[in-house]
Amino acid sequence: MTPYIRSVNASGRDLPEGWELMRWVNTSVREQYPGRILIAEDMHKDPSITQVDNDGAAFHAQWDGAFVHPVRDAVIAREDDWRSMPAVADAVTTVYNADAFQRVIYTESHDEVANGQARVVSEVHADDPTGWFAQKRSTVGAALALTAPGIPMLFQGQEFLQGEWFRDDVPVDWDLSEDHHGIVRLYRDLIRLRRNWRDSTRGLSGHGVAVTHLDDEANLLAFHRWADGGPGDSTVVVVNLANAALEDYRIGMPSAGLWRLELNSDARIYSDDFGDFVSTDTEADGEGLGGQPVSALISIAPYSVLIYSLVP
């Protein structure tokens, strides 16, 4: 908890010796043990935590409060009108020091699911933490963590809908991994896309990010991820955080061509409770929209995520 190394009350730098201690340790590790990664549990969105120059603290990455808080708020909110898609867009696009991997992004941690709070599924629906609403909205949050720029972090059990709050004297219920094997598969498929398993979504491991469509009224967000850009690299993520499907809805796209649907989080293979809503590949050949050179039609289920890749 680095704020208490650099400060008495967890804000500012009123303990300069603490700041210098962190910098000395981190620069020493960088020099003597290259390839290691040093992560600050800081949560104050301070770019100097991960700066090496200008007397930065020289950590490689920091836990990012700019991601977890607005994303949790969005997926937990009971009413669709209470969600802020601009806040989610800001959470997705935040980057420190022009380096996408200087932040750790997540929806659950040992702090976020304790200390008066619970796991996302229980925050969504305390009486039905494995039901449709909890499944749908918790997996939207996970999909955002696994597709936005940053280092994704998962908390033990969230991949099979572990509920309630975290207690270190209560073991994870591993039987849930069998009961909800489809949700486990959804996490697996998201991780495979994040790792460019099929050589089609390299952009998810790149630094590039830009919002391509934002509709706060419809609770819809689309963003482009890329490393170098182009076929096999450029990836578009579409997020619907409304309890209503959208059919033949036009969004701006970063490039003309055929965009292949790599993942539909509403697919029945992920849960018997899901609707298996028909979402398909799409051709970006329409007029430009929202600052993008072209547009395409998409159809998306309630509380769902679609991931598209540009076909060579």
C-alpha cells in the first residue's frame, strides 16, 4: 500500500524519505533484475508512480482506481439510467505516461470485495448472485478488464460466480467451477483473445485505444484496440450495458472491410440462461460516423459484449 510509504494520510508526498526509498528499491531492481515487474497498490491515479524520469517512483505498473471504480459502478447499478457510458469510456481509455501497461485493471480485488463491499455478482443481485443479471453484468465487467489497455487482474473465484464477500477463513467453492463451466469457458475465451491465441486479435495486447462509438442514452460503447493496426491486429469491442437488445444498429468503424465476430458473450455455450442472440460478422462499408471513416451494422443482446477482428 504505497500511499502510506510516501505519506502519513495516504495523500501527497509528506514523507519524502518514503518516496526516495521506493525509487531506490525500484531503480535497483530494474537495473539488477531486468524482466521483473514491480506493481504499486496505490489507487491514486498518479502518473509519477510509474515514471522513471523526473524523480518518479519507478514502479512498472499501478493498480488503477480510474478503471475499477467507474466500471464496477456501471455493472452494479440497478437501473440502466444510472449508468454513465462516458465514465466507462474514460475508464477504458486512461493510459499513464503513454504506456498502456503501466496500470493493472480489474473489477474485483481483496479490497473491492471486502471492507463493506461484496463480489460483483452479489453487488448486482444479493439474493440471486448466480442468476441472469449477475451472470450478464459481471461478465461485461470482466470483458472490459480483458479488452481494455492495461494488465488484467482476476480475483479468485470470479470466473465461476463466487458470491458474497471475501474472507480469508472461507475457502473458494471449487464446485462452482463445474456448476458454471460455461462462465469459466467465457473467461477462457476472453483470455485467449487477449493473448491473440488465433492470430486475429493482436490489437488487444497493443497500446492503441480509441472510442469509436458512444451512445449514453442506449448505454452502448464501442472502442478500437490496436498494436500496429490492420488485418489480424485491429480489434473492435462493442459493449451493451442496457437491458434491451439492439438490432441493425449502426456504429462507426476504424477501417473498411469484413469484421469477423470473434466472441458473442450472449452465446448459449456460456450459460443455459443466455439468449443465444444472433450476432454475426459485419461489413464496414457505410458512410463515416462518429469521427470514423466508415460504419457498419451490428446486433447485440442485452448486457453483452461483442469482439470483432478485421479480416485480411
